[in-house]
Amino acid sequence: MEALLSRLNRVDMHETIDDRRKKTMSKEVVWIAVLGPDGSGKSTLIANLEEELKGAFRRTARFHLMPGLLRRRRDSGPVTDPHGKPPRSLPASLLKMLYYLLDYNLGYRLKVRPALVRSTLVLFDRYYDDLLIDPRRYRYGGPLGLARWLRCFIPRPDVFLVLDVPVEKLLERKQEVEPEELQRQVEAYRRFVLETPNAFLLDGSLPPEEVAREAREVLLEVLHGRYLDRRRTWFPQAAEREEEEYLEMSLGLRLPKGRPTHAYLSLPDDRGYLLPLRTGHAFRRGLELYPAQNRKARLGKAVLGALAGTGLKGPGLSKVRLEEGENSVFQTLREVFRRDDLYFAVSLGTPGPHRKPVVQVMTREGEVLGYAKIGWNKATKELVVNEAQMHNKIRCLNFPHLRIPDVVHLSQEGCSTILITRPLEGVNGGKWDNESFQELVEILAKLANQTSEDRCFLDTPFWQELNDRVLHLSDYLPHYQLKTLTHALQILENRLRDVELPWVLRLGDVTRWNTAIDEQSGILQVIDLEYAKEHWLVGWDLFRFFDRFSVIPTSKLFGYYRAVGVDPEQMDTLQLAFWVDLFTEWALTWKNAELLISPAARNVFRKIAGIIHFLNTQLEVR
């Protein structure tokens, strides 16, 4: 911890930002809204950004709350009593909302958008969202639900910078608002950041120049991410070549021209699935590899399956021909199953350092014989081997409430490590309701009690690994994220210094699409164990199950922690430990792989960093 603090204190913000990212600033336009309670430093931050970024943009434009197209510009001075006037009547409030709607939309088209086109840095001091957080300030007397709905029709800035300042410091700067109301606003702004993908929380209690540095680094990260997001559009041939290389290296397959053998289902997050075209039965079963999560995705998946039943396989999908090379994994699978009449569907995996294919092995009639996970580089081979080892260890537990797939085969074939398991029916797409969730909680608690080992928090490999990871990431992460992680470690150390906890088996990937409760036996079925670990943070799998990248309500966790003998007062602190663990584990895999962080992964890191910052602030005041 001392080494990390020393490293953090030596960081020069100007040296941590890649020069190439600086160049992107001058070629981009950005629209920023700065939010925060009275006294948080919005005007100071905007003035500093105008001064520091003026060389990167042709000009700057500054607005207060809205574009102001329908009102005369007048300087009314600072607001000294924001809640002094009563709310408007309902009719007057509805007319005011119509006025806002017109001003924001017409003002965007006639003032904001033309400024952006001319490479202008557009800065808003407050925005429409302030009305939802502090309706009394704007004398809004209508239903908040209507105001939230109308937000869907308001143009959105590229970035929200939200200044977070403790109530005590806000009161030192201004006393126009009561402390209780200030506390409510501070918490509301924090929640706004968690719910808004392009919102960032800045520590407004720092000196103004430090706040401006953090803001500048956030903007550079956003613009750099925007550039990476556009690369696939600018250079589609490069993306296609990368995919072809991945197929050849991981599966020994080529993509020549000719009669297609597979349909290619491509998703917006760059995941992809190869579905066999030669038989409708195999095509429909291959769709099971795709864990459709939302209603639109489930509908599309159902339509594809229904059409395949009529003989129309994959309309609207790209078609490719797979040709097997000398080291084809498909040929290895034929030898393992001792059959030449096999059909293969492939999940190409989530892009990133741990991307690996999973092959569904089927007969012509669509009977699934097994699933093969292919480790094709150092990182993915380690995952496949770890999964095989954890299969054996979990079998030895003889835990009656957990079912995992049977291992059929594990081998090193050429440059690949191949693990083949039998299918578990009913896992993909299993339904989760309150009853099944409670069964999950009970089973995970029983598993924790059977595998627990009590140790003080600071004496565990978990704590040592967290510190080691953050130290290794100190020259890789943006400074504001590194500072957030360092602050979290300090909070964990202070709150859990002498606390003894049970350290339990972590299954690792307990998500809604990888697990299911068997309706007849009530047994938990889990298909992925590649991230399983022994003696890890209690409750880790339960946190992972939610997988929504938001703060998890402690009410969902109370029963579990009571069952494993952990003080419920520690739930938020343990949740903080979970998010720090998840963030640093994923970030370190990207660093070790020496890959550019994908836009999707970058957004995930932003969300988790926001959650950690939120929990830091919540735990600090207790």
C-alpha cells in the first residue's frame, strides 16, 4: 500500500496522457455539461477548461442551463435563495416544460450544433437533468415522471462532468441551502452518475487546478475511446483480417470463397456465432450458444429458429465458407467422438484478452454431444486448464446442491488446449424469478459454509493480490481511476483491518446465462468454471450474478451474509472489495495482453470506476 501511494504521488498528469490522445483533441468536437450542487465549483471548472483547452479548439461557447434561444440573455447575478419561491401550478409547470422542450431542441439545431460543426468547445453550466435532481430550484410543480419522460426528447451532451463535494465543504462555500437538502442533492448527483453512461464524478473538494486536470484527463479518455470506436468503420478490411487470423490461429479454419457452410450472426458488441447451414436441426441448436438477454434479442433469436424450422436458415445473416486447415480443431473433435458425421456451431467469444472459441458438437439431427472450449494462447490455455482442475476439486467436495458438466476430454493438441464437457440441459436461457433467486442464495450460502476458511482480511492472498494489481496498473490506468482505486484500498484497510471473514470457493462466472436452478431437483447448474478460485471473497458469486454494473441493493444480500455468519454491516464494504477485485482483474488482463482496450471494455471500466467512487463516498461518511 505504501509503494502504491508513493507511486501515485509521483504521477505527473501531463506525462500519463499519451501524446497521440492529445492530438485527437484538436481534431474532435465535444459538448460538455457540468453539474453539481451550489458551491461545488462549476463556474470555476468551466473557466479553467475554457482557458486550458482553448488551444485545442477554434473557439468556445458557454451556456447556462439551456441554449437560451427563446429568452433574452440577461445577467441576473448569483442565485442567493434557490428555494425561495413556491412551485408553479400544474398548468404553469406543464407550459414551462413545453418551453424547455422547444428551447433545448430548437437551440440545439440553431446554436449548439452549428457551434460543434465549427470545432467549438461547447460548455453548459447546469443542464436539464438538474431539474430532475432539484425541481424546487426551477419551481417545477408537475409530476417528476413526466419530466423524466421528456428527458428522452432533450438532446444529450457528449459528457457530463459532475462535481462531488462533501456537504461540510459545500456549506463552507455557500449557505443558501439547508444541510439536509444539500445531502440529498449530493446523493442524487452520485446516483445520476451511476445511471448515466457518459457521466463522470469528479472530486470537487480538490484545488481547482487539480479538478481541471481530472476533467481534462476524462475528456481525453472519452475522445480517445471515440476514435477507437470509429476505427472499425474507417478500416473495415482490417477488422475482417483480424477475424480471419483469429479463426485460423484458434480453430485452424480458413475463410475461402465458395459455397457457404455457416451463417455468421454478428452482434453490436463484436461477439459472433457461426451456425451450420446444412441442416435446420443443427442450425436451431446452434442458436442456443447465443444467450439473448433483452426482449428484442430473444425475439430475433426465436424468429431465426422458427424460420430454420421451415427450411429458411439465417435470412439476412452473412454467409461464410469454413475450410479446415492442417491443425483443424474440427478434425480433432471427430477423432475424440469417433464420428465423421458431426456438425459444429461456434461461439467466437467476447473480444478481449480472454477471447476463445467454444464449439458445440452435434449430430445431423441436432443432438448435442458436447461443448469444446479451445485455449489457443497463453492466457486462454491457463483458463481452460484452471476449469479442468476446478472440475476435479468440485467433484471431490461431493456437494449435493451443485451440478457441473462431466468432463469428456482434456488434451494438448498442437498449439491448442481442448476441454470437452457434456451438455447440461436447461441452463442457457433459464428463467430467474424471486423464488429461484432465493434458492440460489441458499445454495451459495451452503457452498460457502462447506468450503470456508476463516482469516483476517489483511492476512489473505486476496488483499495482497488487490494491492499488487493496483501497483502494476499504476502506469496503465488514467490518473483519476488510479486515485479512485487507491482510495478504495485505504477504505478497505481501515474498515476491515481486524475483521475475520470466511474465505470461500468462488465459482467465478455465476451469471444468469451460465446458471440455472433445476425445477425438479432444485439443484444449481453451472456450466463455466474457468474463473473459479478457492478461498476467495465471501459473497463474490452473488455480486457477480447481478451483472448490471450498478450498486447492488444490500437487501438482496442480507439473507446470504446472515447464513454465512458475516455481520450485515460489512455488506457495502465487501461489495466495494468485489468491485475493486473485478476491475483490477480485468484491467490487468488487458495490460498483460498488450491490447488496445476495446470501446465496450472501456465503457465497462468507466462504469465500475463510478461504482467504486460512489461506494467510497458512501463508506467515508459512516
